[in-house]
Amino acid sequence: MPRKPSFKKRTVTPDPLYGDKDVAQFINRMMIQGKKSIAERLFYGALDYIGEKIKDKKPLEVFKKAVENVTPVVKVKARRIGGATYQVPEPVDKAKGTAIAHRWVIQSARKRGAKTFISNLANELLDAFDNKGKSIELKEHTHKMAEANKAFAHYARG
């Protein structure tokens, strides 16, 4: 019997401009103190900025590819076995991986030192699209940790 109750997954309504659920989820994760209209304005501003910088690709394609590039395949989870704590690598399902990728991109954009958040987010997405930048470093670090602790994989649940 599971310790925690299982919850029904909520469906996300697609965003108004592109009609895309991934964009809606990203905007929801960007939101601070429930201010969705501000999060939408910042996100769409960043996509417009990307559209000005890259002429041959659609901004939505750049966003999707950037998130795909940042999405981790494995993560490490601390497991306590007999008094010792091991970093046990485990695979990440698609929804959780996307959530982690969104969080990393937003977090990295907030830490950038440019003038506006719109340019920070746009540049972080462009860097992730080109497989560089802070969010890609976070993914690579996670994968390195999982690789280094591969010996403890047999401790994974399941």
C-alpha cells in the first residue's frame, strides 16, 4: 500500500496566443504571486525578441527545442540505506523532466545580469537552443552525478 495518496493530474488549458500546453505550463511556472498576465507579457516578449534575433526559425520552435535540450534523462535521489546516504540515479519520466527543464531555464534566466528579464529569458532560451548556457550546465551536472553514482543504481526503488 502506498504511503502517499495518489492525486488526479490536472489538465492545463492551452495558452491564448499559440494554443500550446507546454507554453501554458512554462508561463504558469514563471508566474510569481499569481500574476499571470505579467508572466505572459514577459514570455511573449521573450519570444518576440527571439523572432527578431533568429529570422529563419519560428520562436515557438526555438522554445520547444531549447526545453528539449535542457530536459534531463536521469536524476539522482538521496536514499538512506543502513545509516549511509547514497545518491541513487533514477530515470526521469517525460512530464517530470519537462518540469525540471522549465524550472532550470527560468532560474537561469533570473540569475542573468542583463537589463530586462525579457532579454534574459530570450538569451537563456537561445543558449539552450544552441546547447550552451547555465541551464544546459545544470543538466550536464545532473547527468555527471548520475554517471558517477551508477554503482548505486541497484538501490533504486522498484
